[in-house]
Amino acid sequence: MATEVNFYHLTVSNLEDALPKLLAKTLQAGARAVVMLGSPERVDALNTHLWTFDPGSFLPHGSERDGDAARQPIWLTHRDENPNGAKFLFLADRASSGQVAAFDRCFELFDGRDDAAVTESRVRWKAYKEAGHAVSYYQQTPSGGWEKKA
């Protein structure tokens, strides 16, 4: 079965603004997620951000520092792993996974203001298509929402 791979082109907001909304939708759908980032420092920063980004919101999550991966609906990591049995994979900060086919959905979030990230996303798009995955592209709208382009 092919994985549904969705590219999210950040043009208005940064990852810290866009990701919590996507993760909230993931939890509402009853799914678990792995969020793979580019470094342990980014994992720590996002871990802290997800606890504080909105006082009226709660996104249950954890990382290696917190432990109990199997109990975490959202797992933050810089490693190519799936210790919480997630079906959704979020890739950001130019992180890449060799296990995309093991997930139902993969979300590639990339910063449109980073030329290298845009170039890498184009290469990944082609590789995912060649591997038989279903790929879609969403561009951020001026209001911070998403518009499907391809």
C-alpha cells in the first residue's frame, strides 16, 4: 500500500506556528504521530513550544527526554524511529526518513524561504512518486491556511 505524502510549503508562518494545528487535526482523527526534526536541540525547543504555544490548548506529546514513548500520542525525535506505533509521520527541518512506506501518511513541512529546503523537497517529491507513493502539494495562503495545488 502506498503512503499518502503531503508537502506543506510554509510561506507565511514558521514551523512552530503551523505544526500545532496539523498535530491537533491528527489527534482529532484518532491517529498517533512521529515528528522527526533535524537535531536534538530542535526536538527540545519544539517540545517546550508545544507545552506553551497556546494556554487554552493541550497537545499530549513527549520525546526521549520524557520517556514512555509507547504512551505518547505525539513523539518528537531527531532519529528515524517509530516507538509509539504512529501511523502519521511529520518531517521538518530537512529531516528525512527511510521508513516512509511504514506510515499511512507522511507530512513534509518545508520553509519556502530556505532555497536548500525547497530544492530538497523537489528531489523528495520525485523520489516519492517514483516509489509509488501518492503525493500532494499544499501551499500556505496569506491567512495561514492551506491550498492544495497539486
